[in-house]
Amino acid sequence: MANYHIETRKTSKGETRYRCQVRKQESGKVIYRTEKTFSKKADAKSWGIEWASKLEKRAQNTNDNVPTIRELILIYLNDKHMSQTIGRSKKFSLSMLVDTELAKVRANRLSTHHLVSFCKDRTEAGAKPQTIACDISHLRSVFRSAKAVFNIDVTDTVFKESYYTLYNLNLIGKSEKRSRRPEKKELTKIRQGLLRRQEHPAAKIPFLDILDFSILSCMRIGEICKIKWEDVNENNKTVKVRDRKDPRKKSGNHMYVPMLNDAWLILQRQPRASELVFPYNPKSVTAGFQRVRNELGINDLRYHDLRREGASRLFEGGLSIEAVAQVTGHRNLDTLWQVYTEMNPKAVHDMFNSLQLEKVLKEYAEDEN
């Protein structure tokens, strides 16, 4: 807001002068200041009114040129280059944000208060702090791109300033570590259910093979359904996983992954009727899994938990963390250990007993010699 203030002053000669100061403030900070001295108070007042009016009109014109958050999100989503980097979850989140009260705010007027109100609304609607944190992160990425990509004069500074408040109010939070692994009896029941499903006359998806391959290969279902026969290396028993997920790089993350245990056998017995080894829609695969799981009344088990199951089995089998990372594709070993590893206590005992037995046998052999 622009305003003016007139001060009465005396010169060294005792003459009265009127100094008019005009200031423009935003968020409690002075962003523009000018002043001029007059011999008549009326002239000082007239000048102050004129300059304050000019500043307000200039601010109004500037605001009119900056899009609302809704418009900024749509610009971001509809850009052909940016759209190639946007994942399904991020697109869903931003599409949801377009229809909120927050989206009506001009992008350069976004404040911590706006973000707090948005997060409170999402909380009341049933969203968890972890989900809301993703919404805020996705919106921040739009603001980060505004200046560099679209030449729109907004920054992500307000997000940096707001995180402490949002965390302190428990409106956003980090994802909780997930440790769910399917129990042996649960997997048995799921396999039976999937077998019945794939034996249906209209069924085309080999649910059992894909289930077992998901565990043995530790791959995401989206990666499995993109494997091409040309990417299979018969000599090394590996497959090239194209565009493997990496938070630092969205594409070109090709990686050769060894097919261990029966994963290679499952892959080899697939019909070569397509360029893809598993030419199926990943959504259809997970949907079939979810229906069977729900019919069996199995709670809190996701298809992605099969990836954790596979990684944990490799650790229980004695593979080093570096070897397991070669299979799972993790470049951050801390993430692999903390998020994807949930070793069975019995397996830990078995590994320890095996090591103790090896130690005893080695000492016995040395004594014999």
C-alpha cells in the first residue's frame, strides 16, 4: 500500500518548509520511498497524493500481469516440455489444486497465511500430513519453474519461509517408514486367488508369473510391463530396465539388472508374441491383485510391498547391500536399508547360526591340520 506523510521543517533562516515522503510497503517492508520539499503545504499534499496514486496504479498493473495460481498451474501442466517430466501423482495433485480456494490467489501474492489455510482445509477433508506435504512440494516446483521457464516474475521464497510453520502445526509431515511384508499364509491365499482369476476363460494376464517375478526381481510393476525382449541378455541373464526411477533424473536411467533364482526361468517361459515380455497394462495387474486381496480380507498390503519382500529376501539370503542395490536399482544405500529392508527375525537367527557353524567347522579343520 502506498501512502504519504508531510513534515513541517524550519530552515536555518527560519523559513517554513514542507517535506512530503511517499512510501510503498508490502508485507510490512518498505519497497519504495521518495520525498520532495515544498514551500507551500498545499503543493506538498498535491504531490504526495499524485505519487501515491501512481504507485498504486503501477502495482495494480503489475498484479494484473501476474497469473493466479490456477492459471500458473495450467500453464505448467499444458507446457509440452514440462508435461514430459510430470508423473501421475504430481499431475493428480496439481489438477486437484486448480479447483481450490488457494488457486484464486495471484501467484505473487501467495503468503504463509494462504498456505496454512489450504493445509487446514486439506486436513479437514481427511488428507494426511504426508499427502499434504506432497501437494505443497508439487506446487513449489511450479513456482520454481515460473521465472526460468515461463518468464513469470514469482519465486518459491514463500514456501521456504512457510515450511517451519506448517511442520510446527503438524499440517505437513514426512512419510512414515513402511515395514509391511506379506506373511507366508497371505501369499499362499493370494496365489490361489490369482490362479482362479487367470484360469477364467476371458483372462489374459498370467497373474501368478507376474506376482512371483515382482518378488524375485524386486522391480516395480511399471518397469516389469516395459521390459522388451531386445533388452534381455541371454549370456549374462540380465535385462535392461529402461528409465528406472530416480528423483534426480526423470529419463535415460537405463540399468542392467541380474535375473536371480527363478526370475530368469519365469521370464524365459513367457510367449514371444510381442516386443514386450509382459505386454500387459500395469494398472490391470495391480487391479487384479487388489480385488483378490480385498476378497480375502487382507488388510494394508500393497502391490509395491512385494518389492520390499524381494529385497528383504535377498538380504536374508546373505547378499551384501551393494549386491541388493544392483537388483533394486537404489543409488542411495541408506534408502534401500531403511525403507526396503524388513528382515524376518528367524532369518537373522538362521544367518547367525550358519556363520557360527562355519566358524566352528573352520576351527575344527585347523585343529586337525
